[in-house]
Amino acid sequence: MYVSLGEDNEPLIYQDRPIGQKTAKKRLKRKQGKAKVGEVTVTNLLQQFRDILVEIEDQKKQDRKIMLEQQAMMIQQSQQKQELNRIEKEEQITKMNISNLDPISAVYFQNRKLETMQKRGFNF
């Protein structure tokens, strides 16, 4: 009789007769069990991978939303700044002394003063 270790690290006894049905079934169940464990592991890994992908997509959506909100805030601040600059220029034109200007410039700035005053609700 010769004893050897097979693929499954189980002793194989070489005899003159074939292995029995019980032994063959045990080996088959062990092999199937190992395959199932591998399949379960692969399935779990795939599910974890899908979950991670969903989390990444959710994070990207959240980042995009934050970025759009920041851009909207920056645009609003820029518009407010432009409005303040426009008001300051109108104030300068309104306060300007046009008596020292040449006649064409005086007429231009007088018209700008009138436009500014009409925007503010004064009717002349």
C-alpha cells in the first residue's frame, strides 16, 4: 500500500480497487464547498465594489451641488459689487461741478445727472 498527499492535502491510499461512493461524495462536497466559498467571496467583493461606486457617485453629486452653490454666491457678490460701483459713479457725476467744464462736457454731465435723478424717482 502506498500513501500520498493529493490535491486536497488528504492522504490517498492507492489500492487495487477504486474509491468508494462515500469517499467520492465527500471529495465532491469539499470541492463544491470550496467553490461556493470562492463564489460568495467574489459576490461579496462585487457588492462592496458596487456600494463603493454608489458612494463615490453620491459624493460627486454632493461636490457638484456645493460647487454650483459657491459659483452662484460668487456671481451674486460680483453683481452686488458692480451695482455698488455703478452707484458710486452716479454719485460722483451727481456731485460734479460742471461750471468749470467746456459746454459739450457740461451738457453731457448735466444729462447724466438728470438720468440718475430720474432713476432715483425725481421727475424734472
